[in-house]
Amino acid sequence: MRAVLTHVCGECADGICVFYHDSLRDTDSASSHGVRVNTNTSPSFPPSIHDRSSLMGFVDGWCDAISPANVYEGPCAVCARCTPLKDLHTVEMTSIDLTVLRRAGEGITRKERSQSSEPVIELDGPILYQPGCQGKYLYICSACLEPIRKRRLPKYTLANGLWLGDVPECLQDLTFMERMLVALERHNCFVVKVTMGQYKMNANAVIFGQPVWKVYERLPPPRADITDCLAMLFVGPCKPTSHDYKRTPFIIRRRAVVRALEWLILNHPDYEHVSIAYDLLDEYPEDEPPVCVIYRYDTAELPIESKPSYGGRDNEGISGDECTFSVQGLSEDTYIGM
């Protein structure tokens, strides 16, 4: 030990030595000196039965873990993130300095416009998420409260360039294909598979990143651009009909696209110089997907060796309404390593 403590070496200056007690060596040393050591340290089996007070403690702990105070969540007025209620602090507006949340003149917020003749006006006061404000009180999470008290801007606050405002219905109601038509940039490719049984239908899309981005000044883009970045496979016992297509999220409503673009041009700073290409919009049909659909016959039945003991494809998809739709992303690193 003395040699280790006095050791000086320029090559191992960052090295750390960790010493621990070797109980096994002590046991062997004790045995060699004729000392009897009990090495049977395994617990007894079966274990002893818990008494009533222990069982009641288990139940109380479980009830406390699933109580509303530990399960329910609420929005933070500063960062708008859902936070457990136990981690939210109720703070009175007059008791805290919100100067760091005032970003006037930086173009972070703006009032919604309905006409192009209306001026662009920023919102007054500190940038807060209104559902997290109740009268004169604010609900603030611990991650945001401590920096604000130190008069510093929290990392994930809305005032740090993350403010979006209320999303209008014309954008919330867009289908997957309609969102592709109003996107200002194109940097992904999609492979879509739609599986249909006798009644049920579900859809799945895999996204691949493309190295060359496209930025449009006229929207929607040409139909050929959508065909280049989207491939669609329809699998089922019969070819899809117009009614089947309408159940998928790949149908375009021209009026919905125009309404979304009009709102974005008025209220989104990145769309100020974008114009609506009505001639390109007329190229898109409204009763079928705008891309070529490849059909493959399949009975939609799993092989016998692949069927689970309970359940199966009977629980996949829904019938009589819009089909279920899921999207999976495939990064460049994952794609290269396949």
C-alpha cells in the first residue's frame, strides 16, 4: 500500500485505483487457519409468510403510487410540457419576476390575422401557455421555476423560440397526404403499405431521409414530386375501390389544402413569400391517391406456424371508418447498418 501511495508517473495521471474487500479470500484464509466459517448465505426457501401489517403496507404503497397526485399531469405555463402534478408549483404572478419571458421586438409571437391588410402584431406581456394559467396563479414545473427565480431563461421555455400558438382547425383536419402538399420543405421519402381484410383495414408508413432537400416557393408541389417520394402498396383479397381509398389518409381535398395554405401565408413567417399554385392543385384527384398504387393479392391470413395462441389479425385495424395509420422512421445510421 505504501508503494502505491508514493508512486509517481506522468503516464497514468488520470488513472484511478479502486480497492475493495475480498470476502472470499478472507474465508479461505480463515479456513486455512482452522477457523470454521459458515458459507451458507443463501436465503431460505420457501420464504416466510408475510404478516397482516406487511400486506397492508404493500397495499398502502400501491394505492399511494397510483393516487391522482402521483398519476395526474398538468401543463407548465412556461414550457407547456405535461408534468406530474406533484412536480408543479403554484406561483402567484405578483410574487415572481417574469421579465425574462418578455421578448418584444424579436418576432417570436404574433397575433392571428384573417386578412393580408392587417398588420403583423406581437403578443403583449410574457410568453406563457394559457392552459397553465389560472387567474392570478401560474403552474410552473421545477425545471423552469429555478432559472426564472435566478432571472435566467429556461432552456425549453416557449419564450426561447418554441412558441407556436393555437393550431387552427384548418391545419388539425389535414390528412397525411394533404400535409405533404402544404409542407414547405421536402426531405423524406415514404413507403406505405395498406393491408385490408374482408372488413378491416390498417396502414403503415416507413420514412427514409433523403440527402437533397427541396424548398418550394409555390405550393402544392408538382404531382411528379409527390410520386418520386411516395410509394404505395395495397395488400388484400381484392383490388381497392374508391370507397376503400377514402378510408385511407391518402386522399386529397383541394379545398382543405387551399384553406391551410391561406392561413399559413397570413400567419406563418416562413410562408410569407409562398404563392398558391392553383394549376398544380388541379392535377391532384380527389377520389384516389395521387401516386401509383401497386396491388398484391393476399388473403390476409397468417401462416399456421406464425399464428399466436391467442388473438391474431382479427384485432388489427378497424372496420367501417378511417383505417388505422402508423408511421415509423428509419434513420441513416440504421439504414446503413441493415
